[in-house]
Amino acid sequence: MTKVFVTGGAGYIGSHVVKLLGEKGYDVLVYDNLSTGHEWAVLYGKLIKADLADKETLKKVFLEFKPEAVIHFAASIVVPESVKYPLKYYRNNVINTINLLEVMEECKVKKFIFSSSAAVYGIPKKIPIPETEPLNPINPYGETKATVERILRDLANSGSEFKYVSLRYFNVAGADPEGKIGFAYPKTTHLIIRALKTAKGEFDKLEIYGTDYPTPDGTCIRDYIHVTDLAEAHIIALEYLLDGGESDVLNCGYGRGFSVKEVISMVKKVTGIDFKVVEAPRRPGDPAILVADSSKIKEKLHWSPRYDDLEFIIKTAWHWEKNFNP
């Protein structure tokens, strides 16, 4: 049974990957400080509550578990917060990743899947965005992800036999189609979740940040990917590395986007609730369009998404949102 060490496996995306790993028969160990994750979200394997800053505990767990691969989710991810507290983001996202990589090196673990982001592109010149687009992040969060990608590249080129796949996520949304896990952060900046919470009455209104973008309806366009399709991409990337694959960087998106107004319209259709929407000024640094060129992951890893349907994505998120009791 292949042993996989998962950092941040109690969080939103991590827990969906852990669920799939467990269903596919992997032996999973989740390492999470539960700062934003939840114990109940870990459906398979063992959970160790600890921090990546604690290298002593990290190494002890590695030596006992002896993983063959690591999937690394543990990171701070809120863009506005990263602008306000950059040092927190560099410490957690970069320094703690270096701790993890050093322990992997000491314990001779050579396979690594990294949770990256479309934020590494900043405001791209080419749409849809290919992986060859220059890294030009416009906020500290994106900078931390780009920094780690450069570290991984250098480590892979060092002759150490280290191999990695960096998955650049676009807008992850939805919930487990079986309804077992889903999005559970109280303070969210995600459009779909905020719209659903507004429909529920948790917010009195939903704000649209900017309606004068160079898009058909003036609002930003984003590529929304269902969390289970993204989780599948991790399993395929893991199997690719375990089969001797070379290091690579891959976009995870559907290759088409929806505007803010289109998403709100679909949320109203799915929920049957006509909530209040107001226009607000643009947020600094919001690109008009972020859509993935996902041809590489489809061709190279034969990734075939099952849930490329905005209505289905929102339905699973709404089912979870209605039934979730924190």
C-alpha cells in the first residue's frame, strides 16, 4: 500500500484529495495544525495535529510513517490578508515549505505534489493562460507560490532525484457530490460561497467589485473548477510521479470562464432566491479575465474532468452550504 503524506489535508481542497486517496486504497497520513482545517473533514487515514514550523515533530512523523510521496496543501491563501500581513505569508508559505523539503531530503523522500495558484501569473497577457506565461504575481500570496515553484525547480535541477508536479489552480468551487465534505471557512472571499451565504441570509447584500472591465458585461471573468475534478488531478499527478514521471507544472481549470454577473444569475437560479446585489468599486489588482489553458494536463496526464458544469458546481456547493452545521 503506497504511503502518502498530506499537509493541510483537513482543509477544503486537501480533504477532498484525502477522500479520493482513501477510496483508491492509499495509506494516508494528514499533517495539519487545524488553523483553518477541521478534524471531521479527514475521512481517511490518520491525522497528526502539528505545525510545519515544528521541524522536530515533522521529522519524527516522517521517520515513523516512511511516506513515498508528499502532497503539500498547507498554506495561507487569502489575497487581501497577504497584502496586509506579508511576513505571515512568507513565513507560512515559503519558510514552512522549506522546512518540509529539508525533512523530505533528510528522509530521502523524492516525490512532491505542490498546491500552486493562477495567482503566480498576475495580470497575464495571453488568454487562455498557458503554463509558459511569465510568472508575474501582483500580491504577496502569488509571490509566495511563485517563490516555492522556483525553489522546486532548482531542487529538481540539483541532481538529487527530487521530482515534483506543481498544479496551478484556477477558481476552485463546489463540494463533494456525496455531500460528506465541503467549504467550511467562516470568512470567505470566494464569490460563489459569498453569493450562497447571501442567499441564506448570512449577508444582507452581495457586492460586485467593478462593472467597467473590458468584458461583455463589464464584470470579471473567472475559470471555475469543481473541487472533485481538481482532487482527481492530484491523484493522476501522484500516479504519474510514482510511475517515474519527470517534474512538471500544470494548469488546473476548464479553459472557459464565467463573469461575476453570470455566476450570480446561476446562484439565483439554483437557490430560487433573489438576493440583493450592489455594485462597488474595483478591488486593486483584479485581472479582468483569468482562464486556464488546460490542454497540457489533458494531453500529458489524460485528465478528463467530470463536472465541467457551473450549475452542477453551484448545486453541490448549495447542498453543502444548506446542510453544514459548524
